[in-house]
Amino acid sequence: MHSLIVYAHPEPASFNAALRDAAIQTLRSYGEVGVSDLYLQGFNPVAGPGDFTRPVNPERLGYVHEQRHAAAARAYSADILAEQDKVARADLIVFQFPLWWYAPPAILKGWADRVLSYGFAYTDEAQFECGLLRGKRALLSITTGGSEAELRTDERHTGTVEQFLRPFGGGVLAFTGMTVLPQHIVYAAGSLGEASRRARLRAWQGHLRTLAA
Amino acid sequence: MHSLIVYAHPEPASFNAALRDAAIQTLRSYGEVGVSDLYLQGFNPVAGPGDFTRPVNPERLGYVHEQRHAAAARAYSADILAEQDKVARADLIVFQFPLWWYAPPAILKGWADRVLSYGFAYTDEAQFECGLLRGKRALLSITTGGSEAELRTDERHTGTVEQFLRPFGGGVLAFTGMTVLPQHIVYAAGSLGEASRRARLRAWQGHLRTLAA
């Protein structure tokens, strides 16, 4: 089983980094593990005309139109191709990120905008169950600043945690055909003591072993 | 009435740009209109250590912790301060963007991540109805690639359009205290003929005049 960890956090000493490292360590027992460390890579999350090396219409950017044409000829910018190749190889993709404003950090949103393109991840005919990335499993592993109780008090405005993760999980990932696993959430990650952190990391590794087996 | 238009689209000839220009033209009759053209500005959407000019802990980034301290001393990077000053002046903020992957483009998500900071937009005590940006009105004006019928067929995975706009509208904006108005949506914007485009622009201007009056 080949895995890919797409990781988006600016601080190398964060609990997100510890969760990433725990996942790498565990998943290496089962096969190759790729890592996309978006902050470390300086990944550009801003979709734009530079994403295409041989644009069909250099005068007027039609983003999805260009994606269609770039897919057949691999005429994407090198950073997009590198990410797509990592996705193509993976059977399991773990997205490790902090929840910022009820959603992934911009650097990860932009990874989806640019990498999961028409022709690579889906077409007009190949969506959801028929998406081009079907057969792969995706797992969102998330930390939150607020506690579970605090997020529940926001529900009147935001909907439930499950609902506000749906644009990314049920939307982005399921649309491409990936099987989206139940998310792994560590609430109030910043307030965990050392013993709790260690316990959460052990539980996370156990969870991944169960998935891999 | 002072307005701010936060605009996120890479193509100057897009229908999004036309909607932006129509809004500028209309709202100028009622007062000052600021524009944040995120692509034109080359806005950096990636939250990171460079966002703080006098970090409390340069060794280990605690993003919200740094935001707290930066707010009192205006010790944010210049691009964040410029955006916050535009928000502070505005009574009405129009967000004009294409829906990409059921959410705002990364460049706009990062505007929220960086600009709507602890101490500027909210505190532990000042959230939702008590948020620091209360009294301002916010309006999401969105174009979609798919038709309304296509988005409905995605609902099993993604929830309704109303639900997947809630992380940004009900979440980000309502959390800061803004009054979030019903969204303005132009479905299948890329397929509109010239007459339909003109009709939609006129309707949009009428809608804005009603809001302003």
C-alpha cells in the first residue's frame, strides 16, 4: 500500500507535525510513503495563467478549459505535475491540517484548486463514483483550536463539524472518486498536555494500522 | 455608505470582473468604494511567520497567539494592515468570486486566514453577534461553473449550496459579527450569452441599489 501525506502547517514543532511524523512512521511498514509538505515546499496555492506551459488561449484565461487541454499533453507547470504524480502513485492519501475558519488553510485549498484538475481528477463524464481517482482512499486528519463544545455552540451559524467538512471531503475528494474515510479530529490541540499528546499520537498510529491492515 | 469589494478572479475579461465593475459603478452613488483586487495586488494567501513584524516568539509560531499581540500594536505585515484598514472603513463588504471546489478560491480563503485576525475581527469574548466587525453587512456574490441542476445532483455528497457556503458566510463572516446578507449567485456563468450577461448585470445593480437605499 502506497501512501501520500499532504501536510499544511507553518510550524515544524506543531502537533500537526507530530501527527504527520507518526503517520509516516506507521505507514512505512506497509509501503512507500510520499509527503507533500506544502509550507516547506513553498507551494503556490494561487491558480493562474502560469499553471499552463502551452496555453490554448494566452489572451484570456479559461481555467478549466486550459486544464482540459493541459491534461492530455502534461502541459501543466512542473509543481502541479509533481503533485499529480504523487497522487497517482498513492492508494491512501492523508490530509493533515489545522482547521482555520472552518476549512483547510489556503495553501491546501489551493493545492486542490490547482492539482485536482479537469482531466486528471475528473471529467464531465467521470465524477463521484466514476471519478478518475476512484479506488484511492482519502483521510482528513484535522486539529482544531476550539474545543468540541465550542464548535457545537457555533452550529447555529456554521452547521455541524460534519457539514462544514463536506465541501472538502464530500465535495473535493468524493467528486474525484476517492473513498473518503471518517475524519480523524483532535479538538483543542493547543491545550493538550504532554501525556494527552502522546496518547493521541498512539491512538492515531493504531487507527492507521487498522486502515492499512 | 462606504463599501469594499473583495474580488478574487484571475481573468480581467471574466464575468466576475464585469460583476465587480457593475458593483463599483452602482455603489459609488452612495459613497466611497474600496476595492481589494486580490489577483492584481498579488495578495499572499499563505499565513506564516512573516505576518508579524515583532513576533512574541520568533522560535515557534503560534499563529493566533501572535495575532493577539500584533493587534494592539498594529504589528502585522503591511499588506494585512492595508486590508484591515479597508475593512474597518466599510459599511458593506461585497465578496465577488467564482466557486471553486464548493468554496472560495485559495487567494480569498487566505485573505480570511490572515486579515480577519484575533483582536481585529474577534476575541474570545467578541464573537458572532458581539464580534468586532458587528454593524457591517457582508454579501457573497458568486459565479458557478455548473448549473443549478448539476449542483443539486452533487447534494448527496456535498450538501446543498446553502450548506457548503456556510463555512465562509455563516462561519467566517458571521463569526466576526458581520450581518451576512442572502448570497447572490449566477449559475453556469461561462455559458451565458451576451443578452443574458447584460440582464444579469442589470439585475445585480438593481439588487445593490435596493441594499444601499
